[in-house]
Amino acid sequence: MRKTVYLAIVLFVVWCVACSIWYLFSVKGLTTDPATFNGTSNAIAIIEILFMTLGAFLIGFLAAYYLQEGPLKKWRSAFFSVEHEKKDLQYTARALAMEKQSLLNEKSYLELQYKSELAARAQHNQQLEAKAGQTARELEEQKEREAQLRGELDELRPKAEQLGAEVSHLRFKVKQLEYENQSKSELRVPKEDEISDLTQIQGIGPAISRKLYAMGIYSFKQISQFDKNMIDQVGKALKYFPDRILRDDWVGQARKLSR
């Protein structure tokens, strides 16, 4: 299209030049002889040629304009439509760029918030792990201490039982010595009717009866008042197991016999 336009312009220029030469030399009768040169006539001829050329140009331009009015309108409409679409696209592009920037800012904010939450959670987990470790260590120490105390208790239990037995035996010895060491003035000699035949109790023979008499136990009433501690002391003094006295039911037999 552009080549056609350029060719038309060149042809128009050549045509104007050819018509100007024809007009000057054929119509006006101008010559190249200096003797007949007339400057005023030449200037007027040149001005006439310029006016005719300008008129031809305007006539051609108007004719081309009216011939191309429809395409020009379409071109202008298409041009302005393209410009409008271009502006819309530019506006849309700016809006998208702003939205993109907003999304990027929101993304950055969310990333920072997420990192902050992760850091807080990591710190909280570290604190929980530290507390759990400390609690575990305390539990281990407590278990070790408990095991140690149990071991010490197991070691002390036989000693305590032994000491308890020794204390009970010593108490009974003290009581026995008190009976034996009482002065005759203070010792109350039991009356004959207060002395019981302890051999009537099943499990008490003559030898045990004499030992009970020596211990100050000479009646059914005294045996019927035995408590657990007294049964243990008498059993140890007689070198009997306490369950022998319980098994033979000395206390029950003595209660029946003392009635």
C-alpha cells in the first residue's frame, strides 16, 4: 500500500514539472536567450504555475478524500476503538498490577505471620520439652530416692522387728524382775483360795505352771485378763510361740474355770 502511495506522489511531481515546462515554453513563449529574458513575465508565469499546481493538489486531495471517506471513517473508528481498547487494557493492566502488588503484600504479611507463629510454636515446644525433661529427671530422682528409701526400710525392718522383740522381752524381764525384787514386806502373798491349779488348762503342764507361778501368774483370773501384748511376753518368757497360747485358748479356758 505504501509503495502505491509513493509511486502516485512521484508521478504527480513529474506531471507537475512536465506541465510547468510546457506552460512556460509553449504557452508563455519563454526562451533561454538572455537578450530576451524578462524577469517580470517569468515571475508571473512561475506564480501562475504554483497556483495551478496547488489547485491541482487540492482538487486531487478532495477527490481522494471523498473517494476514501468510508474507509477513512472505518480507519478512524478502528483507530479510536483500538485506542480505547488500548486504554482499557492499560487500565486493566494497572488494576492487575495493583492487585498483584496487593496480593504480594498480603503474601509477605502471611509469610511473616506464619514464620512468627512457627517461631512461637517452636519456642513453646522447646519450653514443653524442657519441662518434660525436667519432670522426667525429677521422676527418675524420685524413683531412685524411693528405691533407696525402700532399700533402707527393708534393711531397717528386720532390725526394728528385732529391736521390738528385744524391747518386749526387756519389758517383760523388767516386770519379772520387779516381781522378783519386791521386798517381802511389799510382796503380797496370795491366799490359798486365790491360787488356782493352772494344770487344769489344756496346754499347761507342771513345768509351765511353776514358771507361771514364778512370774506371779497363779490364778485363772489373771490368765483370763491376758491381752495380746501379755500373751506375746508370756510366750517369749516361756519360750513358746504366742500362737500356742492362742491355739490352746488359755484365756477362754481360764474364763470358764474362774466362774
